[in-house]
Amino acid sequence: ITCSKPNQQTTNQMRPTQSGLIWFVVCWFGFEQVIERGWSSRKTLHEETHKLRLGWGRVMLKRSPRITDVALISNLLPSLSFYANTTIYIIAALFAALGTLDQLMSTASELPFSKVISREAMELKLLILMGVFVVAYFKFTWSLRQFNLLSITLGSVPEHADEEEMEKQARKFAAVNSCAGNDFNRGLRAYYFGMAVMSW
């Protein structure tokens, strides 16, 4: 029985790929930490946007009928559906690229700025890119579901109630709205990181 040693050239090419993967994960979670949680006592964009959504909820309670609020929510849904559908096509295209990897590598090697990389490194990069867009798809579809829940929340608001109940309804509306908006932002962020992986 003979054991074949791994190709030294392939091993050398995989090392920068593994380092790039680690750096990519650090940037992904580090960026999320800075954007969503902020540094020390500084207020984040999410907190400021939530205040605006809470203000929207309080103003919404004073409107009757609430046609304006329904129109605003409906205006948000087409862009979500567009991104979710587009992401499915991107994932399908990446599966197709994975199936024709040899032809893809041959075509890419003819580009003037390309460098020779191993098949294993190319497979890893395609799988990372696919994973990024799978995350984007789930974020968009979950955001779409939450905006549907926001519509239900809007429909459940009573016409007349005491001040404490109305404040509770406004806060509930703002909380669901913020959750939906934040997941939409995370889906967009996945697109930005996907473009970084494509250039890699």
C-alpha cells in the first residue's frame, strides 16, 4: 500500500486561501459588531432608526384610516421580493459554475490579471460565495416574513384605547418594524461581502 503525498504546489496555494477565509470571517463579524452594536457609549444607526420607527408608530395611532401606513409598508415589499428572487438566481448560477469548474478555470486563466490557482482553492472560494448568498437569501425571506407580521400588527391596532395601551401598540409596531428592517440590512450586507469574495 502506497500513500501519495499532497502536492506541494496545491498546499502552498491553499494557505493564502485559508488565511483569506479567516480574514473574511473576522471582517464579517467585526463589521456586524461595529454597525449593530457600536463602540462603547456611542449611539448606533440602528438605535436612531428605531427611534424614527417608534415615532412612526405613535403617529400611526392618530391616523384613521391608516391608508398612509399601509402604503408605506407595501412600498417596502417589492424591493425585498426582488432581492430574494435575484439571490435564488445567483445561487443557481453558482451551482452551475461549480459543475463546470474546469471550463471556468480555463476561461479565467486567459484573463491578463488572473493568477494560477488550484482546483481545491477555486472550489473553496465558490463554496464561500455560495454560502454568502444563501445567508442573504434567508435574511431577505425572513425580513419579508417580518414585514408581513408588521402588516398584521398594523391591522390589530384598536381604533380607541387608553394611552398606556396605545403606547404599547406603538412600541410593538416599532419592534417588528426594526427587526424586519435590520434583517433586510443584513441581507444587503451579505451582497457587499459577496462582491468582495468575487474579487478575491
